[in-house]
Amino acid sequence: MAQSPGESPGESSGQLIHARGLTKRFGSFTAVDAIDFDVAAGEAFGFLGPNGAGKTSTMRMIGCVSPKTEGTLRVLDMDPATQGPRIRARIGVVPQEDWLDQEMTVRDNLVIYGRYFDLSWPEAGRRADELLEFVQLSDRAGSRVEPLSGGMKRRLSVARSLINEPSLLLLDEPTTGLDPQARHLVWDRLYRLKQRGTTLVLTTHYMDEAEQLCDRLVIMDKARIVAEGSPRQLIEQHSSREVLELRFPPGEQESLDGRLDKLLDGRAERIERLPDRILVYASDGEAVSAALHGEGIQPDSSLVRRSSLEDVFLRLTGRSLIE
């Protein structure tokens, strides 16, 4: 997001987060390497990347629990190095691991947490009841936390992060480990928050989550930002409109390599060979498939699909497993 000459970063320019050259090192290891980004008020902004890319380290700096090593960082037009308590009072955080008190009731987890923000007992109780209804846990208000399902605990964590009515909500991999039904319910609650004007900043390695929730995102790899834009912009910039997936009988794929290269020359923007299939990136996958069939190429199966954020992610970060 461009900044006008002479304009100071922060809420005055609609930016809730402003980072330039933001760096985090742990000894000789660089976890975040001189990244630049801005987050505007009211948007849902995502950090997408494989494990170890630097997403969580960035979130911890934004959340004022880990100091930056170098660079500029402003959150809510304040400096985390000197105004951390004031920033933390105005943000909500949903960490990777739930920080819930397992022995307390669901409602008490919210009420007691509200007291940390100097809410009166009646006010904390009122907000707790509203939030339990919002995350669809009102019927479990008197239950202890320990026996709740993973999805219920995650929704309770979201509710607790909202007890102080934050200007900015940070979510670190909010749906990791949840089943599809629970994930979609969390997505629905977060989407409603966005509709209300809450600014969301989340990390995720789920492509569908990023496409569902994020207005704009950055892809991180090896501590750096390698791409930035809306999900649709990233697909348009780094992939084709469609992808043709071809699967061949064992041993046949290798024997066709040279012939396929000639047939696809001029028809495909890019070809990717995987152990179990060939991916052909093209503007018209059906036309490419018909041309191959016309030349006698008969795969076991062929599938034409729209290019996705996952195609972009794998192209930019690679397919190697990162431990």
C-alpha cells in the first residue's frame, strides 16, 4: 500500500500496521528478513507460508510479545518497543495453542479475562454472554472447558480475544487441527467480524482459508515476502487461468516426455511433472486436452480445473517437505 509523501504511517493514514525492513533474529538465525507491509483499517490481511517461513515470528512482533531486531514497526500508530501495554490493551490475539483455563467454566474464562482489561464484573458478564451467543456456545456457558471439542475450544478462544472490543484481531493459524465443519463455523464467525469492521490479521498454511478470508495477503518463504496481493491477483500474476491434470499408466509418463513437450509447445504456459501426474498450465485446458486426444495421447484420466492459490503457493515456495 503506497504512502503519500509526507504522510506519517498509522491510523491517521488508515494503516493499523506499518512495517519497513522488519527483521527478527534469534542469535545467528534470521526468522524474519527485512519485510515490508501495511495493513489497512477494516481489511482481512493474511500471512501465507510453509512452516518455518517466519509467519508466527512476525505475528509475535505485531502482538508486542517479541521485540524486533531491526527495521520499523508501528501498530495502531504506536511503537511496540515503548508502547507495548497500550497496544496490547487494544488488540485481540488468538494464538496457535488455546490459552484457556481448563478447570474454569466456559463463561468464567471470558469474565475473568475481561477483568484483566479493567472491565467491571457486570460489564464483563454482559460481554461474555454476547460473545458466547456470537460463537454459538451459549448452551455450554456453565460447562468446564476440558471436555469441549477442539472446535468449541477454538471458538471460545476467538470469543475471549474479543472481550476488550479490539481494534485489531491477530489470529495465528486459527483453524489448524479442526474438522471441516468446525473450520467453516470459525470462518463464518470471522467473516461476520470483518463485516462489522474489525481488522483481521491471520497466518495460515491452508489455501482455502486464505481465499475465503483474506482481502489481501503476502506469501512468505524462508523469512522473506515473495509475493503480495489479493488471492485473485496472485493467481493472475503467477499462474495460468486453468490447469489440466493428466494421469498415465505406470511407466508410460516417462516415455511420453519428449512427445508431450513438442505437442504442448505453444499451447501450454508451463508444464510440471510430478511422480503421479503431469500438470499443464494453460489458458484453455479443454482445448489442450482435445488437442492431445487428437494426437493419440490417451491418459488414464484428465481433469481441467481453475488455477488456485495452492498452485501459486507451490510454485513460489516449492513442493519439498519442510520439517
